[in-house]
Amino acid sequence: MAELFYDDDADLSIIQSKKVAIVGYGSQGHAHALNLRDSGVDVVVGLREGSASRAKAEEQGLAVATVAEAVKAADVVMILAPDQVQRGLYAADIEPNLKDDAALLFAHGFNIRFGYIKPGTGHDVAMVAPKGPGHTVRREYEAGRGVPVIVAVEQDASGQAWDLALSYAKAIGGLRAAGIKTTFTEETETDLFGEQAVLCGGVSQLIQYGFETLTEAGYQPEVAYFEVLHELKLIVDLMWEGGISKQRWSVSDTAEYGDYVSGPRVIDAHVKENMKAVLADVQSGAFADRFIKDQDAGGPEFKELRAKGEQHAIEPVGRELRKLFAWSSAPDADYVDGQVG
Ligand code: NDP
Ligand code: MG
Ligand code: MG
């Protein structure tokens, strides 16, 4: 059984006695900075010159500085810029300005696990990774709840890295739900595998194939959209509440029987072999290398794949239909016209 931590296991005063720099003010950055501030922590947001995020952070009354200035003043530096820019940002603005005994925190183990960032031995290196999007992390905190976090320590220079990480986790509201103890390696490899094989890659491809199969057979795209995409949320909500069993309990016997006989036909044993190959590429660093090389070149492959995804026939159908939905007042207004803000 994994080791779990709750509010009683952490001492909030540890992080309250530190100056914390939050580098980046995007999805995770805004949530961490605001939750820490509201938990009585001294926060400064570090942003690059001319950053589009500056106005948003200042609007919330947060102190904003350049990354270099924020890091210079900080006892704890949480790096919440996108994974692919962290290596360059660390080398240029963080490492040269880091206090000798400053702690480095991450919300994903990517750069440490694959060696793109190699902190000096004097620094505590820890992870506090919310298992949810930043906007949910903020919303849950404001509602008096929290999103579960994963906590890990890669380097315990001070001997107090765990206490610090748990204190930080408590301050962002994570321990109101639970903290789960892990390692950088486990978090990074399972996170990448999960998003590639199941959550993002697997599910998106499954929906697209389902939509293509129905529309190519002559069914109306609007009806196909409802059957293979819209209803997915209702099914996933049931799984989230009570596992696959609750989903099967709730759907009709017809749907449940179809699940048993056709699920393994669609997702057959070969798919598991493919998943193992995906996991092997994650573990070997081959995926990380491909992603970072492409990003370093300006992301040509990434941009091409994104454009191709946006052109899939299901997208315009969904866009038109969602305008008609009474329930489509999406809680995160940041996503507009295919761009995540
Ligand atoms: P975002 O893409 O939302 O980060 C955007 C922020 O980073 C903006 O403030 C942006 O500033 C800044 N930024 C972008 N490029 C640079 C740069 N070159 N130099 C300095 N600042 C830059 O990141 P996420 O919040 O999605 O991810 C942050 C970390 O959290 C990652 O490690 C990720 O894996 C992890 N994570 C993310 C989750 C999520 O829900 N998104 C969930 C759990 C973990 P500007 O306005 O200047 O562009
Ligand atoms: Mg991830
Ligand atoms: Mg149905």
C-alpha cells in the first residue's frame, strides 16, 4: 500500500517561514502562487521579460519579478514553466542565481528523471505534483477542498526535504485530499505512460476511430458525436466515483453485455503489446529525446501533429453542437477557439 499523507502529517509553518519563488504563471503556476499566498506564504512570481503572464499575476496582487530576481531572493524555487523550456531556463536564469541552500521543487519529474536539469548536491530537490489541472487546483482550494498530490524527494541535502515538501503540499491544499509518496522515476514514467497510452493518446484515438467508423457507415455526424464523445464524460464520471464496476452497474444490461463481448475485440491483446512498446520508449528516454529535440528545433513535428488533430472531422461537428448545449458553460474559460490560454 502506498504511503499517504494528510494535513496532520505536515507543518504549515515551515513553508510560511520561507520566501518562495514560483517560476511561471500558467496552469499550475497561478494555482500554486495564489494558494500559497492565501495560506500565508511569502510568494514572488518569476517571469521572463515582456511576459504575457505578468498582468494576470499583478492583477491578483502578487509580487512579480524577473526569473533571476525572484530566484535570487528565494529559499524555495518551484519551477512551473513548461517542461520543454525548463532546461534552458534553469541554465540561464535559475542556476546562476540560486542561493547555495535553496530548495528546488518541481510538479513533474521530467527534467530530473531524464537528466536535463542536474542540480548541485547542496540543494534539496523535491516534487509536489497535483494530480489535476491547475485551474482545478485553484478552484478546489477556494472551495475549501484540495486536489490530491504526488510527493517525492530526489535529493535530501538538508535532511528536511520531506518536511518542506509536505509543508508546501499542505499550503496548496493538496493534503486536504491526500499526498501519495512516490519517486521522481515512478511519477515521470507512469505520468508519461498514462497520458500517452490511455488518458490523452489512447482515448483520443479511440474516439476518432469510433466517429470515423460511424460516419463512414453513413450515420449522421451529430449523432455519432453524442455516442462516441459527449457520453464519454458521463461514463468516466461513474468510473471516477466507483470504478469500472459502478459504470457497469449503472448502464443498461445491453450496454454491459456489449462491453464484455466487444471491448476485448476492439482493444485486443495486440494493444497491450503496443502499450508495452510505448512504456519501453518512455523508460529508455527515447520519447523524451524525440520531444525535446523537436521542441529545440521550434516544434515542427509537434505543430504539424497539432494542426492535423484540429482538422479531424469530429472537431467542427462538436464546435457547432456545443454552442447549442445548455450545459456547455465550461468552468475554465481559458480554452477558446482551439487555444489553451
Ligand atoms: P504552462 O504551459 O501553463 O506554463 C506557462 C507559464 O510558463 C506562463 O507563465 C509562461 O509565461 C511561462 N513560460 C513559458 N515559456 C517560458 C520561458 N521560455 N521562460 C520563462 N517562462 C516561460 O505550464 P503548466 O502549468 O502546464 O506546467 C508547468 C509544470 O507543471 C510542468 O512541469 C508540468 O508537467 C506540470 N504539471 C502540469 C499540470 C497541468 O495541469 N497543466 C498538471 C500537473 C503537473 P509567458 O506568459 O511569458 O509565456
Ligand atoms: Mg503529464
Ligand atoms: Mg448510447
